[in-house]
Amino acid sequence: MSSVDWDARYRDGETPWEKGMAHPALPFFVSSHPGIFEKKPRVFHPGCGFGHDAAILVPHCEELTALDLAAAPLEAAKDLYPTESIRWEVGDLFAWDEPEKYDLVWEHTCFCAIPLEFRTKYVKAVHRLLKPGGHLAGIFFLNPDHALEEGPPFGVTRDELNGFFGNGFELLEDHPKPETYEGRENRETLMVWRKRS
Ligand SMILES: C[S@@+](CC[C@H](N)C(=O)[O-])C[C@H]1O[C@@H](n2cnc3c(N)ncnc32)[C@H](O)[C@@H]1O
């Protein structure tokens, strides 16, 4: 369910989002949320790409599932981060389900990769996968330097994010200037949402 052949993008090296390292704001998020990480959460990370964020998260997790629609980056991720602690899965976020729900979903430019007509499906999938009171946190890409129809990435406004997530989630934090990669300044926000029970 995607207008983009993500596997082909990876195979052809057309991956401008790939920075060779985890999002720079991720260590801040982990260290500033003892309430989430002291309990060693079950974490789900959709659209994990090469898995750099998963490698930062995994020491703080009881269990970490890193999912991507494309197989190519997951093969690379397994070589880059050869740990059995990360469960690498090829799959579609929209179809993913598990009997045991997650405490945390870590988002990093997966939402902005989703075609506009499927955004509600993203919201429903994340809501379904979280425990009541579980957290959706991560980097939401707001304003790429191209027109909306030229995405992905597909830009989104804060009002739109509130519209999508506001019913099922409560917005706990919005950090409009997270530490980020060079060149991405002022294009992202780090948000923390809590699933309403
Ligand atoms: C912009 S990339 C971001 C990758 C990684 N998070 C990063 O920042 O390097 C978006 C990723 O989402 C994946 N993706 C897109 N649609 C997906 C879906 N429905 N389910 C799972 N992964 C998806 C793509 O294959 C791609 O790896």
C-alpha cells in the first residue's frame, strides 16, 4: 500500500533520508523519559530503514520490533547491528498485529512517507498496536522543501497532526526545535503522544 517502491529506492541508493546514524534527538528522548524507559518497554519502530534508531533504543527495551516494508534495508541493518535483541521484520505497518501490545511506538519519518490518503490508516494502526496509556513518540517531518504533491516526504502542519491524532491520543509534548541532522533544522518536531484509554 504505497505509491513508492521503497525496495527499489534502497537498491538504487535513492535514500536522501538515510544519514548513517540515529536521529540526533533520540538520545535526548530516551534520557529525558525515565517514566517510559525505567520499566523497559516493549517498543515498535515502523519504517526503521537501516535500523540506526533501533540500535540506540534496544538497550533500553524489554523487546524491540523494527519493521520495514522494504527488505533491502533490513538486510543491511542485520549486518550493521548484528544483535539478536532486535526483532527485524519485513512487513506493512497497516497489516501488522500482535496479541501483546506495545508500550511505545517510535516514529522517525515514517508518517511523512505515507501517502496522504493512507494517513488515517497509520493513525489507526499505531493506536491498535499500543496498550492503553502507551506512548507514540518521535520525529514528525513538517515541511520538506518541495510541494506537497511532490512527496514523499509529505509535509504536514501541527493542526493536521492534531486533527489526525487528537481523538485517540493526548499530546503530552511538542519540541519544535529538536536537535537534528545538518540541513533538517526547522523542518521537524519531536512529539510525544499518549494513547487515550
Ligand atoms: C523516509 S524513510 C525513513 C527510514 C528511517 N526511519 C530513517 O529515518 O532513516 C521511510 C521508511 O518507511 C518505510 N515504509 C513506508 N511505508 C511503510 C509501511 N506501510 N509499513 C512499513 N514501513 C513503511 C520505507 O520502506 C522507508 O524505509
